[in-house]
Amino acid sequence: MFVQHILGLSGLCAAILFIFGLKRMSSPVTALSGIVVAGIGMVVAIAASFLVVFDLSEQVRPHLTVNLVLALVALTIGGGWAWLRGKKVEMTAMPQMVALYNGMGGGAAAAVAAVELSARDASSAVVLAVTAAGALIGSISLTGSVIAWAKLDGRISKPFRFGGQRIVNGALFAATVLLGIALVFFFDCQALPFIAVLFFFGALAFGVMMTLPIGGADMPVVISLYNAFTGLAVGLEGYALQNPALMIAGMVVGSAGTLLTVLMAKAMNRSLANVLFSNFGDAVVQGSGGAQGEMKSADASDAAVAMRYAASVVIIPGYGLAVAQAQQKLYEFVKLLQAAGIDVKFAIHPVAGRMPGHMNVLLAEAGVPYDIIYDMEDINADFANTDVALVIGANDVVNPAARTDKSSPIYGMPILDADQARQVYVVKRGQGKGYSGVENLLFFQENCSMVYGDAQAVLTRMIQAVKDLGA
């Protein structure tokens, strides 16, 4: 009984730490400490789980030795591998790592469900149903996240689509759900192992089939969606295990992931229903034909001089900045402008980069102060009074076609109004289209000039040009 009280108290402490940590993660200023607090909560929850052995009978306890050793080995390997990968991962690979770890969470929930179902000692049909639901959602999250990782990592370069795909996917999902229902109502039948294998196979296959047709440009929404799935699966399995820490952590992650999914879908002008039924990603087609005129090019030094003598500059970072690993050079350039009395701000689109918050993390890594970083809704009104907008590696999130061209696949998507600045410079490696394959009308406007080259090299020349002015 004493052990049960300790387990309950530790679960409550872990849950409080999870919630408090997540709250602190809502602000860039406190996010790092929030991660540490939530990590401590996880350590508490894991450590408490080992106390169960002291609440078992003397006859059962010796048989747990192998399981305890395996658990410790798994913690050592998993924790060690995650620590090393986390220390070495490049910023451009961060979305892939997040997708993989998210999938692991869903897979862990599905594995717990498989163990519970194989034990055949569930107390009620409700617990069985919850366990099966967690297994379904966790399995989908596992394989879906792996496909998302492959798309983000360039291992799958194009969406995989065929005629009647939605019908096939719907039939596969329906068949998997029916198998899950059979697990609940025919729990004692001899065919249960066979039904369970088919059920898990169907759930894993559906995760693959659900994600394959989605275009790479929509991966931020996919990551958010599977994050919500993983949280929900963990919460359901926490209920099946009667583990308060898992229940609360899963519900918090699931609700936060769902809210983020809605916000990401809104930022890309897609409905949540469109996301859930795998219709999004169809917009990744040939771009608007409304582009007229020619792209004008400018030298990096000329662009730097123009910003040095401007009163206000707004910088829009994109994935190209991460690819070039030029965030440190960018902040060095910004500090030179600030030292000259120029008002410099950063504008962040909700889906800039390859995952939610990607650009915020990138700028934080370079040491950019949080108070000069603004979200889209907070800075869009400022562009009309901005002397220079500097776009680095961003494309679709500054495309005016989203406002003006009804034939464009991205029409209606909220964008950063960089085109309304008096002068726009776009740092870009070439004349290729963005991740969605849509032509960017901004590049052809009279007030826009292209600065071609790798962002690292371009910013190095810009820095030198500003320094030369003061020589």
C-alpha cells in the first residue's frame, strides 16, 4: 500500500512538472528552462515505474529480473543515442529528428498496447477499447512520422498518388477499425493473435498510405498532426495502465498538438478536415502563370549599402538560411545595422522552415534577441512603412499570388506582406521555385531585386560592405 501511495504521488509530481514545463515553453525567453523542467518530470515518472517491483509478491518478484535488466539496457541505449544525436544534429536536420522522435512516441504507445492485449487479462470492455484505440493511433503516428521523416530528408522526393487512392485508404482504415472492434468483442477467441496481427498491420499500413500522397510543402502540418496523435495514444494507454502521469502528459501533448495543427492549417489556408482526410498536399502543382516581367539582380554590396542608409529593415528568414547555416552571419550583419541606428526587426511566418517554430529556433541559436522577432500578425502592418525588406531563403510565405491570383494553388494563404516595403532584396541561390513549386510574383515586382548566391557567402559580402563604409 505504501508503494502505491509513492507511485501516486510521483505521478502527480511528474504531471505538475509536465504542465509547468509546457507553460514555460510557450515563451522563447523561458523555453529552455521549460524543457529542463519537463525532462525532470519524465525522469520522475520513469524512476517511479521501477518501484512497482516492491509491490509484488515474493513469488513473482524473481521473474522480473530479466525484464528490469532489459528496461535498464533500453534506457541506456535510448538515452545515450538520443543525447549523442541531439548534440550533433544540424539545424537543417532538426525537423527530421523531431519527426522520428515523435514517431517513436507513437510506436512506444502501440507497443504498450500490444503487450496489454497479449496479456488477455483486461478488466473491462472499456479498457480493451481504449487500449485498441491507443494502438491504432500510435501505430499510425509511427509509420506516418517515418514517411514524414523520409520526405523531409529528401529520401522520398515526390508525393505518391494513384487513382482511387482515397477510396483505398478509406477502405483500409475501415477494415482496421473493424479488426479493432473484433479485438474487443472476441477477446477470448482462439483467433485473437491472428486478428491482432492483422489489426496492427492495417494500422501501420494506413500510416504509410495516409502520408505518402501529401506534398513536402505541407510537412509542418503533418508533423503537428502526428504530434497530436502521439499525445492522444500515450494518454489512452495511460488510462489503460491507470498511470496518471501518462494520462496527463498524453492529454497535454495531444491537446497542444491539436491546437498547433489547427493553427498551422489556418496559416496555410487549409481546413482541419482537409488535413485529416489527406486532401492537403494537392496544392503542390505547377505555379501561377501570372508572373510578368523579369527578375532584376543586385550585388550583395549594393544591397548592404542600401540597408545601411535605410531607417528601417525587416528580415524574413526561411529554410535557405538554415541550409546555408548562415544565422550567425546574419546576426553579425544585423548588429552592424543596429550600431548605425537602424531599426531592424525579424518577421516569422507560422510555417516558415520545415516544422513549426523552425525559424525561431534557428535565430535563438544565433543569439538574436527575442524582442526583435515578430510573428506575422504582429508585423504585417509595418511593411508599408518599411524601407527595406530582406528575404533570405523564404519563398511561398512572401508570395503575393496568395492575395491576388485566384488561379494560384496558394491563393488565400496568409503571407508576410514583404512586397509592400519600399525595396525588397531576396537572397536566393538561383531562380528555382519554392518548396511548393509555385512561381513567386514578388520576384518580378519593380521594387524587388534578387541577390543570387549562398546565404553564407552573400551575408559575408554584405558585412564587409558595411564595414568598408565606416573605414
